[in-house]
Amino acid sequence: MARTPQFDRDIALNNAMLLFWKQGYHATSMKDIEYALDMRPGSIYAAFGNKEALFNEALRTYGERLIDQYTELLFEGSDVMDGFRQVMITMVGECGQDKPSMACMIVKSLLELHTLDDADASTAINYIDRFENLFKEAFLLAKERGQLNASADPERLALLFQATLVGVTTYAHRGLDKTTLDQLVEDALARILPLN
């Protein structure tokens, strides 16, 4: 008779993601991980390897969810430019919800890991690149559909959109009232999304 696994890997990864998202890589101890995953140290090492391996897998879990969310908003509707609006509105709107940290886990991790001599930021950098490429593909599609000016540069717009998205969602931490935050989003979108 086959043994039933003592833990659900997806649940454990989700718990690790929430923990690292809230506390960051450096501030999270193995005791914190044991408690959050409800696993003994030996089981954690057997299932995920060391702390860094678990962190990177948790970061990939978060990154893939964000990729799926962005893809749905940008490519599943008929108006790609409205998809960009929805990405920013959705991400800013999530800042006010009960999240482990209002900052994007990828951005938060990138900023933290660059301050640590022995930390590897390559997973976070990979997702930053993937987001930018996804935005570029969406701007290219908008251009093909005639929703974006023919002279627009999708690569530059992707970089600008991503930098603005990070900036606006980070600025949302200030605790701005909804009206002011909505105005900020509208102003940002009006400046970075060129009209056809």
C-alpha cells in the first residue's frame, strides 16, 4: 500500500510564500519556516532543500500567479490598452487588501537581496524580465490591432509601464484615500498609455 504524503506541497509552498512575502528572506528564520509549514527541519530539507531553495520556489509560486493574472487581463479581452488599465487598477486595488505586504513580493525581494552579499537575486530578476517581456508582447498586439499608435515603441513602453506600475503600487503604501489614489492611477495611465 502506497504511503500518503504527510504534507500537501502546494499548501506548504503557499504558506512559505506568505511568510517570505511578509517578513522578507533575511528576517525569516528556520523556526519561522517550521511553524508556518508545520513541518520538522528534516522534512523541510528533504522536501525543499535549504532556506534559499525554498525561498526561490516560493518566489516562483508568486511570480507564476502574477504572470497568469497579467496574461488574463492583457490578452483575454478585445482591448489590450484597457487590459493595461486593468493591470494597474487591479494591482493598486490589491494594495488596500489584507496582504502579507502591500509591496509586490518580486520587487520587495529584489530590493532586499541586492543588499545581501551572499544572496542570489536571479529568480527575482528573471520575473522582472518576464513581466517586461509580457508587457512588450501586449503592446505589440495592441499595435497589430490598431489600438496603439504605429510609431509607438513597445519595448520602451513596456519598460515605462513596469516602472510606473512599481512606483504607483509602492506609493499606495502612503495610505492615500481612494479618491486620491484613483486620481494618481488615472494621471499615470494618461501619461504612459499613448492614444491611437
